[in-house]
Amino acid sequence: MTIEIKGGVELPAQRENITLHTEDGLELVGELATPTTRTPVATLVTLHPLPTAGGFMDSHILKKAAARFPAIADLAVLRFNTRGTTSPRGTSDGRFGDGIDEEADVAAAMAFVGERGLPNPWLLGWSFGTELAMKYGRAHPVSGAILLSPPLHRTTDAELGAWAGDSRRLIAVIPELDDYLRPAEAEERFAVVPEATVVPVENGRHLWVGEKQTRRVLTEILAVVNPEALPLAVEWDGPLG
């Protein structure tokens, strides 16, 4: 029976509860979702929104990426709770480090990617997660970073400007009605990285609520990471879960 892919629909994937180990001795809980029958063509290393404002590995865009992309786009999706963050998967050790101590969390995720031999890793940050991607992503062997609703609160101009001339791609998806950074200001701030791509999203909002906005965001991700999987599938004919 053909169903519409929306909401909490979970498509087939190999889902594995994982634990990341940081260099400062913490254990971070997470999940790796991979295609069931194929080798992934790329890997999304997801960095969730601000935990002190309710962000965690199950923040809806990241959870939907993990629920859909292994089946419809041959992507591996790694999600985890940064230090001190809780989700149904569990609570990661430590406490919130205001985007500073989390440098070790990003490093732990990338070390896991290397250990597992996961291909073509991309950082996918959302809100607070974009700050971690921009501040620390260049230190790791990533193909680039996709930034959803970047507030640019914790990222300094120097840290942003350091991406200029870097061969890795930087794509910022900016909601027209964002609470923190709107397209016109984003164009100005990202001008220090001439290679960066700023994607304004009409009527978009910081939290990307609703299936229409979810599909737009997932489409923008696929356009970067695996354009051959476009157009984004909106129906599924097969088993679930």
C-alpha cells in the first residue's frame, strides 16, 4: 500500500544505538541510521539546536532526516545528544558547555565516523548546531557544512571568515521570517565567505514547523549531499520501520 511520507512516518533503515566517547572522558548517547540494503553514498553528522531551549537529537528536522533519508536517498544519518542533553535515547554525560566544551563532542562524532568508515561526511547543523559546525567543522575531514537557521550568536567573524578559501562547501538555509537572522542580514554576514551559498526560504521560520517547511529543508539538504535522489520522495510503497 502506498502511503504519504509525512509527520512521524519512519521508513526502513538499520538503526543502531551508539555511544560516542569524548577526549575529556564523557559518553554521549546517539543513533546511527543507515540504508538496509545499500552502502550509503554520504553521511549526515547532525548537530542539534540549543539544549537549554529544548534542542536535542530528536529535534524534528533531524529525526525526520534519520527516518526518511536512509530509505529514499541512501544516506547515513548520525544523531547524538551533546553533553548534558536528554532525549528518549538517554542523557549524555556532562553539562552544557555554551558551545565551547562541545568542541570535544564534535570531535567525538567525527572520530566515530572515521572508525566506522562512513563515507562523504557532511555536518548538518540546526540553530545552535550551526555554531558548532562553523566553529569546529574545519578541523575535521568533512565535505562541508549545511546550516539550518544559523543565528550567528556564538560564531565570531574571524571563525566565519576562516571558511573563506576553504574547499569545503558552506550552505546556509535562511528562513525569511527567522527570529534571529533573516536573509538580508545573512547575505551581509556571510559575505566574508565569498564561496558560501545563502539559500533564502520564503515564509520559512526558525523552527521549520509543518510538513511543507520540512520538505523544503530536506530538499535543500539533498540538493547538496545527493542531488541524484531528487525530487524528494513524498510517497512510499513498502514496509515501514
